[in-house]
Amino acid sequence: MKQSRRRILKKLKKNAAIKEAQELDYNKDGSVQIPVGLKEAGDFFHPYSYLTYEIMNPSVKDYIETFEATIPAEDNVTVDIYTETQTTQEEKKRIRRTVKRHYAEEIVAGEEQLKKETGKAIWFCVIGFIILLAEAILYHFLENMYLDTILAVIGWLFLWDGLEVLLYERAGIRAQLIRSYRLLNAKVHVRNYSQKIKREYGIEDEEEEDEEEDIPQIKTTEKDTK
């Protein structure tokens, strides 16, 4: 007997890969990590941008925002950027500055778009109400079915477009603004891959430095003993 689609879907939801995909890496402060892998710091920037006004590489931007969209809205995020080569302090500052400016500019543009869409929606609703009111008045005096139908259609089109912007399009803009604000307020860490591995395995840099300092002392002691 064939299994129902509901049972098949329920069975597939228990797949380990799905559970793993739903798991998020949380920091000690409760924020969620957005890991970004680069060969070198220069890969973070648009190939045609220049030092006085650097722009994020579109591929990096899309990756960060795609990852961020999977994180629950109530969680804060951190952007952890890992490079295969050593990154200077100046390069780290450039990356952080570019991330902050990019999302600050997106917020300014989003707020401006929200104002324009709100104004357009209000005007459409007002025009729609005026046309429908005119249609009712003209029908009362003229009783022209064709004119009445034309005015009613035009009025409802304006009114519907205005309500659609108010109820749906503005909601999408607000959702995007929330995402931009979250990424603007996110902490940006720039590290190399070796540090990522040390952190995952619980190996601290300080411990390794201490061990390296202890090795010569042990060898010296052995020679003295001989």
C-alpha cells in the first residue's frame, strides 16, 4: 500500500541533514555566527571599487544576506570573516568600515523608499475615494450605466493599488529595513583560518605560546643533566 504524501513528508523531516541545517552556531553572548570564507582580504571588496569608497563584493553581500535570512528575527548576529592569508589591522578596519557604511546606506535608501511608497499609497486611496464618490453622485443625477461602470472600475483600481502598497509592499520594505538594521549593528570579526580551527578545537593561542617557550628550557635542562 502506498504511503500518503503527509506520511512521506513527515518521515523526510526526520532526516539528519535537515536537523543539521536547522542548527545555528551561537556565541557566548547569544548572537548567531555568519561565517564568511575568503582567500584574502581583497576578495571582500568589489573588484572595481577604490580605497576612498570601497564597496562590498556582490557575491559576499548576497552570501551574508542569504545566511542572515535563515536566522530567527529575534536573534542578534555576528559576521565572522576568515581569510587564508594573514590580514593586517588596516585591512580589518577597512572591512568593518565597508560593512557598516553599506548597511547604513541601505537603511537611508529604505527609509526614503518607505516614505515615498506611503505617500503614493495615501494619494491613490484619496483619488480612489474621490472617483467613487463622483461616480455615486453622477449616477444619482445621470443614471448612465456605461459612465457609472467606467468610473467605478477606475476608482476601485486606484483604491486597490493604494491598499496593496499600504498592506503588502510597505511590509516588505519594513522587513528589509529590520534585516539591514540587524546587520548594521552586528559585530564584524576578521580572522585567519588557523584561528578558526583553534577556536573550534578549544586551543588557545596563549597556551601554544607558553608551550613553545617551555620547549627550549626542557632541552637545556637535559643537556645540563648529561
